[in-house]
Amino acid sequence: MSQPKFSLIQKSLAWFVHIFTASGILAGFMSILAINEKDWQMAMFWLIVSLFIDGIDGTFARLFKVKEVLPLMDGKNIDYVIDFANYAIIPAYFFYSTELVEEAWRLPLTFLILMVSAIYYGKEGMVEDEQYFIGFPVLWNMVVFYLVFVFEFNALGNTLMILTLSILHFVPIKTAYPSRSKRFKFMNIGVTFIAILTMILIVFSFPERNIWMSWIMILSLGYFTGLAILETWLKD
């Protein structure tokens, strides 16, 4: 069967999507530069930019039929590389560069974040039918955000948080994939949208802390935690 022919415009749009996806690594690199300057606001801002790119590039890919137009390019592989950098390596460096835990624990916990993330990516069925992540997903960017900008745990509390989430990578809980989950899809997207907007406001208000914005993020976390419990243990 002959391959369908696509126009120059279709091919250009498909390449645009891959380039857009790849630009997430540039946002990640900008975050590294900001971490080096201990500019936590800009470091997190660039991680939010990368989160935004990752959140919408799939929509563009489906809209412009990227798989059909460029069958020899695999956007998922590009995505995996960038996600591991922006959701594991760079947040681990962010964590290491802060004073969230005692000095003696900084490097061991940073190594733990990197090791469990790498092993998690090797799991078969990491994403179940593109609706759920199985186990706590590699979202250390969000963990660092909460520990630096929302919660005010002491060093012990931060240490326990890292240890707990590292274990949860390998507990078979169903964590919603907001943009692709079928149940409560519009609610999930709505909560995610509000959370990202609030994240931006919190980051640019830092070091001042607004209790109402913090509570929005805590309630957002509670929503997805409750959804994971529902889907894992309470769903018929």
C-alpha cells in the first residue's frame, strides 16, 4: 500500500510540533541557570513553562496528525527524554541546591530521587491506557514546588516527604493523567488549569506567602489524592 502524500504545509506543521516539544529542554536549561544563581523564582518559572509545553504539545500532535505525516519521527521518545530531564534531573538539582533537609541528607536524598525516577521509567505499564500513571509519577518538579513555595515543613518533614514519595513510585495506585483521563476529564483539566495559574502567582509573590493561594494548591493536591484513592480502591 502506498504511503499517503502530505503537503509541505502539513509537514511543516508536524515539524513545528516536534520542535515545540523539544523546546521544553530549553526551558529546563534556563531553570538550571537560575538554580545556579539561587533564583528560586525563575528556576520554578522555567519548570512551569516546561510543564505547560508538555501539557499541550500532545493536543497539537493529534490536531496535525504528526504520526501520520512524519512516521519516522517518534514524538514520544522526544517527550520521554525531556520529561526525565525536567521532572527528575533538574528538580533533583533544585532540591540539592536548597536547604530543605539537613546537609548530611541532601546528596543521599538527591541520589534517591534520581534512582527511583530512572527505575520507574523502566516499568512496563508505567501509564495504563494513557489514562493513569501507575504509582506516584515522576513529578519531582511539583514536589520541589510544594516544599519550597507552599509547605513550610522542617528538615525532618521534608526528608519524610521525599522518602514517602520515593516508595509510592512502586505502589500500584492509579494517578490521573489530567489531559487524557476519561472519568472527570473536564474537572481534572479545570483543576489543573487553576493550579498552574496559582503556581505562577505564588512563584512571583515569593518569598511573600499568600495563605489563600497556598490553600488552592493544597486543595488541588487533595483533589488528585482523593481521585487516586477513588480510582485505585473505591471504583466498582
